[in-house]
Amino acid sequence: MKRQDFRLLEPLRVRWAEIDAQGIVFNGHYLTYLDTAMSAYWRALALPYADTMKRLGGDLFVRRAALDYLGSARYDDRLDIGIRCREFGNSSMKVDAAVFRGDQLLVQADMVYVFADPVAQTPQRLPDALRDVVHGFEAGQSVIEVSLGAWSEHGDAAGAIRHQVFIDEQGIPADMEWDAADGSCLHALARNRFGMPLATGRMLEHVPGVAKIGRMAVLRPMRGTQIGRQVLDALMAEARKLGYREVLLHAQLSAENFYLRAGFQRRGQPFEEAGIGHVEMVRPL
């Protein structure tokens, strides 16, 4: 196995608690590394695991995990864990996994997951919809679609995401979250291949020539992926089409680095908005 064989490579760093008396990673910890990378694989598929399994009416159970140890990782090593789906059976999903330190293959694994009834644990046919998503991902296809539209089109789904993120998680009062601008804004909505809404944002005119992006929200299981960036890029692309020369936004301080990576620059000093630290950020188009 080589690094280029895997579309998903999850970075990990060896912790002190994971090494044994020989000064190397204890063999059992590699199963934890693989399980951590499998969680990243579901995020890469844009499939929130628990909600997806509930939707499909089953769950995945490990049937087999065989590991070959070819080298040893040590404390503080930076590792990359590769995951790929090799093939499907009637109810099974066969997965290859590999642990790399740089280009060196340390561990390779062959795993089999079985789709089954979550209570009786009796095998069921793996749904075609899940097969299609996995095949598409492994073929290099996008697993997300971002659509733009009015509040009348996207309001129910976008509103549910914003309620969960801003009101439930961040404790922002509902009367501060909803405003009349929603009715005139352009809204972006990211959905996965199952049509599940995962992220949203909106755009309106700030002053002539300048667009303002706001209400950017990504559901918790999907954070750390590129979904938020895809929503942001879609809104900026539309602003460019509409002839705006600049876009600005009020970024929560915890998200400042996200916007810096997207080419935004801080303008002015931090301030509070809805009890949360923000900073104004701008980017030319």
C-alpha cells in the first residue's frame, strides 16, 4: 500500500500514553487509530454517522480486523491513517487501512464491516444509496452540492441548522438570531448525496459595491471538513457575478483562522455581538 492509494488520510500524533515498555506504540492502539480514521472517513463522505445509520435503518458492525505490523511508531511521531473501501458484498463493506509515517508503511489492515439490524444484529443488504456515495467518493467525485436560493426555498433547512448551531449550541437568544433581512438575502445551503442539509450561509448588499456574508453555520459532525469553505466560496462566486468589488463579514474570533485561510483580512478591533467576540474581516473580489 502507498499513500497515493488513499483519498482519505487522517493525521494523528502518537501520545505518551500509547507507548509500551519497549518505547513503541502498543499494538492494540493501532485499532483505535483505525477507528478514529473511520470516523474521519464518514466526515469525508459528508455523512453524519448516527443520523445516516438511523436514516438507513441499520448499523455497521466490525466482522473482521486483521493487522500486519511492518514497523513501529514511537512517541511524538506524526502519522497518517489511510482508509479506503475496497469492495462490497451483499451486506458487507470491505475496507483497507494503512498507517504511514511519511511514506513509510508501518501497519496495514484488512477490515470487514457488516450492515445489520441495530438491535437483533442480523445482516441486511447494504443499501444501494450508501454504495453509491462511497463509490463516488473513491472515484474522486464531490459528495456535497451547494445551492443558492431565497429564504422561501431554503429557509426551513437553513433555519434548522442555524437554530441548532447558534441558539442551541452557542446560546444566542432566538430574537437576536432571526431578522427581517432573511427575506431579502441570498441563502446558500450545502447538502450531501442523501439530500441532508449540513451547512448554510447568507449574503446581502452592505453598501453599493460591497456584499456582506453572514449566518455561516456548519453542523457539528461536519466541522473540520471543507463544507463550510464550499458554502463561503459559493457565496463569494455569486457576489463576483453580481459585480461586487468587496465582501465583508463579522467573524467569530474562534473562526478567524478559517476566514484568513480563505483570503480575508482583519479590519479594526474585536467587538462583541450577541455576547460573542467578533472581528470585521474583508476580502476584495
